[in-house]
Amino acid sequence: MSTTVESTTERSAAEVNEQIRALWLRSGGTLNGEQREEYRRLVMEWAAVAPQVARAA
């Protein structure tokens, strides 16, 4: 059983999107296994906060 506590600080969709873009730039357009996992995590984080942006518009 994991005892890791996730951060409760939510970043904006724009902040997460910037990290996604930076990941792709660093990788040269091809993600290795570790980068794919980071990308997956970032996309899931982005999806969790993106609807808040849509409701605010």
C-alpha cells in the first residue's frame, strides 16, 4: 500500500500545457518510455483542470 501523498496544489491548464509543450521540445518530437509516462501524467493533470477553464469562459 502506497503512503505517498499527492500534492493538493492545482496548477492552471495553461501551466500544465506549457510543461507538455516543453517536454515535446526537449524530446525532439519522440518520447522515450520515461517521457511517455510523464506526458501521460501531465495530460491527465491537464484534463482534470481544463474543464474549470471552460466553465470560467
